[in-house]
Amino acid sequence: MTKLFTRLIMGVAAFLCIAGIASAAQYPPGPGGAFPDTLKIENLQNSAAVPFPATADTVYGISGIITGFDAKATGYAFYIQSSTGAKFTGIDIFTGSFNKNAAPWSLALGDSVVCYGKKQEFQGETELEGYDNAQGTDDCIVRRVSSGNALPAFTVLSSTQARETPTNTTMEEYEGMLVRVNQSGAGTMKVARTVGLSTNSFILVDSAAPSDSIFIDGNTLATYPAPAVNSVINRVQGIVNQRTRGYRIQLRDGNDIVTNTPPNVTDAYPVADDQIRVTFDRDVTTATATDINNYSLASFGTVDAAVMDGQSAAIITVTNGLPHGAPETVTVSGIAGFVNNVAMTSGQSRTFINGVLTCAEIQAPNPDSLAGTPCLDKSRFAGAFGQTNQGNLGTRCTVKGVSIAKYTTLDYLADAAGGARSGLVAFGSPIPIVVGRQYMLVGQVQEFFGETEFSSIVKAYDLGAASGPGAVTPLLGSIDHDGCDATQTLDDAEDYEGMLVKVNYGKVILAEGLVTPPTTGFHISNIAGTDTIFVSNLNGVLNPFVHPTMGTTVQVTGVLHYANNSFRICPRNYSDIVDLGVGAGVGNNSPKVHFSVVQNPSARPRLAFGLPQASDVELGVYDVTGRQIVTLEKGHLPAGEYSRAWDGRSAAGSKVGPGVYFYRLTVNGQTFSTRSIKLQ
């Protein structure tokens, strides 16, 4: 269970418990009160302090210097400490869904801040959280006073003082503070255990006090792989944290632990089609990290240049000749640690997907899964399916797209050029995603119960303001279709997943099998009443939600999202639902003829048209000179909604080139025209 999900459950329970306590105190009470000044961290941590706010009491300001960040999407937080270094002067500031280390806040180590919120306890650790206990609300107020301050000094503890046991009163005094443990003699402090612990955690024991074990957490604030058992640790430092198991020292990065071992490669991923960012678990020397001879590619391509990106990462420029989306592996050796100058003697490799991908490249179906039994429309970059229909994470990759919609923790991106399958949902970005800006995200792809999702995001780049594609207007009968198109000849919902779609005329109905309207959305049908789709209030973005009147015709815009075994349209705001009144879009109790290209531009344009009555129809494709290329439909059709795809071939079967093409629909002698750009 993730930290954030655990907190959500505990936060709800805590809120229910304290909701009835109308007398919860507020500190300081204000002018004329017993304690009118801003509190100190010690007032929250030391039970002997006066005053000592209780759990759920409101705290109007504690100050300190930022010493570390929990910048992982499992629940963001940072630590502050008083500059004095006295006991009880460090604390965790939990900010939930908001990474204050990222833009727009951009808090940094050494910032002096004042924080406002409520005192809470999480598995024994004292924290300051937002006022309403909701992790999705940015109400843990942080005011920056100054930047560039020196961090408080480390308090040096013995292995006995730093032991993990939950009854250790010494570690309670230093909870939330910077501490350091040195080995008692040469080679005396070693890794005693790595198994049976949380990820990247390990136990240290010093021979001076072999019964006292120190728990080292290399996962919460950093990603530091546990050293091998019996490895010698010269020094370890970090921030004290308490959990149900006991006390631990949280590493902030690889520089918080000094060993006689070389650095490790922690990640590698594209940041451009010809550039790869390689990250290390600690600071490394510039001379070794910029030596192109220390890098090699599985493709046997060349490494042309290497530059530092900070002190613990390098960006290498490569020429590998691989196509977009092909697996690539970089192997690194010879890199030396900045602190101990010990160099890697054997290669470490990281595999990733080549190039910065588009949303459409990720959404494209895997031919192997289409041909499987059963047929599955899933991304080729997603991992294999497990025992449920939820897929595993795929190989590390990078995607770029423009933000088009936000639903709390879900952000929808789209390729600026639009087109088929050009939308993609991203979950848990480490920085706030703002609609109307372009982003490059580094993470992994999974099929989250049927929806292709970009998640486990480790890095996000804000590329600035950009225009996203507008909403497309597919047939309602296409986007409500949940199936697997093995031959990829149908116009179905998978072609629009994650994209902005619009239904111009939808009749609000009570869906079959329902007695009362749902409280989380409503159903609409097309005017002919042949197709139905759910309009979902995704993550409660429409608050309060008001159900439209039954029988009313509405225009609905929103992202096409897949959940609970069906596709649904998710409006972004109230203006995405337009009440057109009763009978709108109906002429003589029938829909009007409509004709459009629903994917533009596209390599396989799809034409949609609707007939109000049985009609003689002819649909053709023409080039810019007016010459007819092919006839897609000719004959007598009954009333209804239709879709026809053009495979890009002429009547003779030859493939035509990319460019602008015109489409002409003739219905009972009346002609309708449109055009689109055909891609290669």
C-alpha cells in the first residue's frame, strides 16, 4: 500500500474523528492570548514544552530551514529544522499531492520558511499538514522568508543512540533532524541485513555495540540501492524519521553515505531524440562523467559528447541509428565518486526506449496483442498483463505532449498536431501540470484496467506555453464501443482514448436498467436513440454536480476516459456541458444530415455522416485538381449514423501520397464537402 493511499485512509478517519471536536485549539491564540507569538518547532515535538498543541490543533506558523525533500508522488513532504540544532527542533511538513520542491513553488535546501497548518501524527512521527486533512488540497501554507541559508549542523550520534527500537528516547529527541553516525573504528560499521525490509533499506551494525542496529532508509527521500551485506560503511547521515517499526535515518541522496564503493547508475532516459540523461546515486567527478569513453550503447552507436547536469547526472549526445521506440541500452563504467574518488570497475547498464515519444506512438496498439487470444488493444510500451486486466509497467521511456485537461491526480496530454490516438493520461507528475503548457515526462507505460496510462513518473520538464488540439467530433456510436478491433479497420473508442471529444447533440436519458439517475454523471444518447454513453464527473471536478433535466438536449465536450469497463466522456468544467433545450438538433423530429472528417490529419482518414432518412448516397475522395481518387460508398442507405475509412489507396489499388484531399458526400442530390490532410 502506498504512503499516499495509507494517508488518504488515515486522513479520512482522522477527519471524521476530529470533525466533532469543535473546541480543537488554535496556536497562537492571537493578541491578548497566553501565547501570542509564532510557535517554535519544539512546541510541537517536545511534550514538556509550553504550550504543547495536541493532534489536530491548528498551528499558525512555525519556522525553520529546509533540510530535505520527499519528492516522490507517494505523498510529497519536506523537512525543516531550527538553525540552533538543539533537541526537538526538526519536523516533517507533509504537503500531500503538491511537490513544493517543484515549480511554481520551487523551494530548495537552505530556504528559511514559515509553515501553517494542523499538527498530526503519522505512525508515530509528528507532522504539520494542511488544515482540512485532504491530501488533494493545497492548504498547508508555506511562506518563504529567505534563501541560501546554511543548513543546521549534523548532530553526531553513536550507534547505540541511533538504534532503531521504538523505545529509543534519544532518537525521539532528534526526530525530523539531521544526524550523523560515524564508524567507531576502521571497518567496524557494516551492513548486517538487506532482506525482509522495505525497498532500498538496510540495517547497519557497529562492532562497538553489536546489539544495536541502525535502520537506514534509502527509499523515501532518495533512491539508494542497499549495499551488499558485510559492506563497510564509513559514515552515514540523514534525517531521523519514525514509523511503526521504529526509528530510521533517511538518506537524502547518495552523498549522505560514505563507503569505499564506487557510484551506481540509478537511471537513464532520453531527453531528446539524440540525448540521454544518465543519473548516479551520488555526486561524481566531472572529469570521469564527461569522458565519452566511459559510455557505450547496445546498438553499437557512438557517444559523441557528454556534459554534466548538476553534479550527479550527465547528458550524453548519441548517434545510434535506431528507430523511434526501439529499445536501447547504455552501459557505464569508470565513473568516480566525488567524495571518495573510487571509480566503477565494472559496467552498469540501463535500458530505455529510444527517442522522445509522441502520445500517438504510445497509444498505438501492439500488433502482437491484437493478434493474441483474446485480442487486446494495448500499447507496445506497456508491460505484460498480470492476473487481472491491469498491466505491469513497461520499460523506462519519455513522452512529450500538451496538457489539455486536469482531473486532480490525472493529467491528459495530447500531441499538438492532433490526429488519431493523440491523447494520453499521465498519473502522479512530480510537478504541477498546467493546461495549455507542453511537458516532457519520464516514466513508464501501463494498461491501468484498460486505459493506457503514463505513470511512475520520475522526472518532468515544463517546456512552456503551447497550443493543444481542439475537440474532435466522432460518432457517438464509435466512442461508446468497447471492443478490440483486431484488423484496425473500425472507427472505435480506442482511436479516441485520452483525446478531447465533442458530442454536439446528446439527449439526456435514464439508461436501461437504472431506476434513478446516477449521482456521478448522466447518460446521453444520440438523437436517433441508437447509441448511449456515460458523461462522468471524473474525480469530482464538477463540484457541486447538477444532473441535467431528463429529455434535454446537451452539447458535451470532454476527455474520453476508460473506467469500470466502459468509455465515458469527462467534462473539464461546467462550460463543457451546454444545455440546448428540448428537441435541439432535430428537424421534423429527425436529425439533420451531417458530414465531417473525424481524424484530421491522419494516415487513414475517417469520414462520418448521418442520414435523417433513407437516402441515395455517394461518397468520394478527390485530389486538389478535382480528380476523383476513389468511391467509398455508393447506393441506397437507411437512416442512421455511418463511418467510412479511407486506406489511402486509389480505385486501382495504388497507394497515393500525403497531402490535402477533398471528400464529397451526395445525399439525394444535395452535396456536402470537406477536406483533410493525409499523412504518409
